[in-house]
Amino acid sequence: MKTDDISLQSLPEDDEKEGVSRKLDEKLMELQSLFEVSQTLNSSLNLKSILDNMLLTPMGKMMITRGVVLLHEDKNTFRIETVKGLPRQFVGDKIQIHHTIQEPSYTQKLSKQKDNGLDFFIQHNIGLLIPIRSSEKTIGLIGFGNKISQNPYTKPEIDYLRSLSNIAATSIENGLMVMQLQEVNRKLDKKIQELNTLFDIGKELNSTLDTEKILTLLSYAVMGQMIVNRCMIFVQDNGEMKLAMAKGQRNDEELSAFYQDEFLAELTKISAANILDQRHYDDKPLTSLHQAGIRVIVPMRIQNKTKGLLAIGERITKIEFQDYDIEFLSILGNEAMICLENARLFEETLEKQRMEEELAIAREIQQKLLPTECPALERYEISAINVSSRQVSGDYFDCIQLTPEILCLAIADVSGKGTGASLLMANLQATLHALIEANVSLPKIAGKINNLIHRNTTYDKFITFLFGFLNVRENTFTYVNAGHNPPVLLREDGSIKLLEAGGLLLGMMANVPYQQETVALIPGDWVVMYTDGVTEATNNADEEFEEQRLIETIRVNRDLSAEEMRDKILSEVKKFSEDQPQNDDITLLLLKVKQ
């Protein structure tokens, strides 16, 4: 009896020891499990593998039906990273959770906080949320559904899940860091690839100065790189935007909207790239571009000014355009715009060279129309010069020997400058040579020339003209002044007479009457004929040389030869003008009666 009593008394103590031992074994197994999970999680730097293991381990251990892992993005936004027992389509969805979850929590209790973001968990039977915390921050959430047994989660199970999330937090942060580094590397690789592509395309673009070839290379480069089948290039031409090239448009009717002036003028106002969608339908000209299938527009800019525009359609792959695509297109477009500008400048240079060559030929021809020297006379000195302000001149002078006794002297100034004036001057020269005869009156010749010029020119074209006959036998000069600067007749006694008789300048009106005047010449007299390039030359104070300075120069230097007087007048005009450019042609025709 005594032995049995002792045995019965010891049974409770044995049960208690056995219970403690069982709890220790369970705790040991739990720690062993956490250790193994920790090893598994830390053995990988792949974020998806870490999250899957973190979810599957407790689900298998506790026979949980479904689970989800969310990671914090910014503010109150969490992104679903992986799911088990739920549709895969949820991966990538974002959920707004405004309630801060710092401890394991049941969603039913949290739903009382009136947080709409919790509706997702309740609708899909995710009853328990475990925060993933690191450095006092919630970096994510693990959500679990019910157990197959439908038994509630015990405190040890929740402690286990909390420990698991804490262990996983470091692995998740490492995985995120690796993923970010991989993303950076991918971006760097893509950027290097883009730079290589830009370099190759740039070499092609810079290898030519042919505008058409540059546009073709650009369009094919854009279409190949972006995988699109539609591309339009707009480029400014003489300040106006034009459709320079279109690839992939179905017909000319589809392009008709892009030739309208109003539409093209609006394009110059675009200063930033746009990805077109429905939001732009109220804007012009983006509406027309979007309706034509254009999805991206990129301005081509030089010195912060839009000089062109790239417009491309959607990708064949249907993949959306990203910011780095826009950056690539902007760099390529700007580089191409520089090449197009270089090509334009090159064309302008070639055109300028062609014009200069043609003007040089015109100058050479014109100079041949002017006499290289005037006839040498026994009792007279004659000297003349034409100094053009441009390559060709509108001024004219001539010395035509009509008979041994009669010499025709002429000087003229065509309105305007440059090529147009020089052509009219050549016309005058040809007409004078065709009409001039010693036995025909000067007024009659002047009338015929006037009518011819009036008939063949516009109202804004006219000629000031003076011509006359020098009779070396009678020592007279008979002239007609058709609106020209009056020649200065400096007499041997120092008196001055201006030769003004004549009539209206040539080309203003038809059938204008002209008068002639004859002046006798004696030894020591000077007749100085000139164009207004002499008297209207200006200095830095915007003062003109004027007729009086010319007369004074002639009077002071009257003892010089005709050639020396010519050079002296030019010298005085240049000295007076200082560093001011020559704005008009200068022509001098001087006659000196020898002593």
C-alpha cells in the first residue's frame, strides 16, 4: 500500500515534467525552423525568391490556405509583390492603407478604423496582417488567410510569424537593394547602348551635307530604334515650319492637314516633348497629330528655339513610350537639327559663292562697257573713274568719238544699286550707242532714250543722265541735263557755272521735252561731271560732303592735271568720310581745257 501511494502521488509531477518537456521541444523545433528559414532567406539575394520562401514556409507549417506579401512604396501606398492561393493578376496592384500597422493585427478589427484600403484583404479572406519592420519602419506586410482546420491562430503561432517577418526584413532590404542595383545597371547598360547608337547615327548624319539624306537617315533611325512604322519630320525653312518628310502615312489626303499654315505656325510654339493621349484632344495642333496616329512629338531645338519637330506613331509592339525614349529622341532630334542647320549654311555658302562668281562675271562685263580710256586730244585732258559700292554699279560714263571734231561725253546714275541697276545701266549704254550721231540733235536723242526707258521699266526705276558734244574745233560743249547733278564749270577767272539746262530725268514720263545749252570753253576751264555718290558721301556726324566742298576742291587744285584732279577729289571724299562705308557708287568724268 505504501508503495502504491507513493506511485500515485508522483504521477502529477511526471505529467507536469512531460508537458514542460513537450513545450521545450516545440520551442526548440520552432527555433530550428526559424533558423532554417533564416538560412534559406539569407542564402538568396533574389527578392522574389525571398518573398516566396517567407510566404510558403509558414503556410506549409500551419496549413494556411492563402497568403500575400506587400512592400511599401511611398506614403500610404503598398504594392502587391507575390500571392499564394490568390489570382496572379493581383501582383503589381497598389493598395492605399492609411492606418499604421506596427503589430500583428486581424483585418476584421482593423476594418473598424474605416480604412478603405483594408477592403481588399476582407474581400479575399486575408484575416491576419503581420508587419515587416526594419529600423522602426514598416517596409511591408504579410497577409494570411484561414487555416485548413479553421482553427484560430494561437499566440505562439503569431509570435512565430512575427519572428519570421523580423528575420525576413533584413533579407528583403538586401533583395530590394540588389534589385535597385540591377535596375541601375540595366539603365546604365541601356544608356550605354543608346549612346553607342547615338554615336553611330551621329556619324552617319555628320557624314553628309545633303539635307534630303539627313532627313532620310533620321527618319529610318527613329523608326528602327523606336520600332514604329510612322514618322514625320517638320523643319523650319526661311522662318516657316514645313513638313519636310513623312514615312508610313497611308495617303496624301491623310497628310493634307499638315500643310496648312495655321497648323504649321502652331508647331513652332511647342517647346517640350509630349506623349499624346486623349487628354490632348482639346489642344491644337496636337489633336490633328493624334488623329493621324501620332503618339509622340519631340521638338528639335537650337539655342532654345524650336527649329523642327519629330512626330512618330505608336510602337508596332504596342509598348508604351517611356521617359528614356523621349530623352533619346530629344538628343537625336537636336543633333539632327544641328546637321540640318549645317547643311543649310553650306547650301547658303555655295549659293553665295555662285552669286559672287556671277557678280564677278557681271562686274567684268560691266567694266568692259565703260571705256578703259578716253581719246587723247591736243587741247583737252579727259579723265574718268567708276568706283562701285558693290560688285556691280548703277553708274555710267562714256567717251564716244563721233567725228574727228566731235566727242560725246556722258554720265548717268541709275536709281537703286546692285544687279538691277547695273542691267538698266547696260540698257542705257546700248541705247545711247545705237542712237548717238553727230548730226542728230541732243534733245531728240534724249527724248527717244526717255521713252524707251519709260516703256521698259516700272515707275520706281529712273535714270539721271547728262550727255553732250565736245566740239574741239569750235571749243564748245553742247549738253542736255536730264535731272542729273549739274556739272561744275569752273572758269579760268575762278567763276562757277552749273550746267543745269535739260529736262526731267529719264523714265519718269513719256514724251518729255528736253532743251540743250552750249557753253564756250577757253584755256584753263574745267568741266567736272559727277554722280551723287560724291556729294552725298557722309562722315561720322552724318554730314554730307555736298556740292560746295566739291567746288572748293576743284578751285584749290585747278592747276593739277585731269587725272590728278580725279584722284584728289576721291581722296578728299574718302578723308571726309573717315571710316564710314561707301554707301553709293562714285563716278567722275573730268574735262580740262589746256592752257
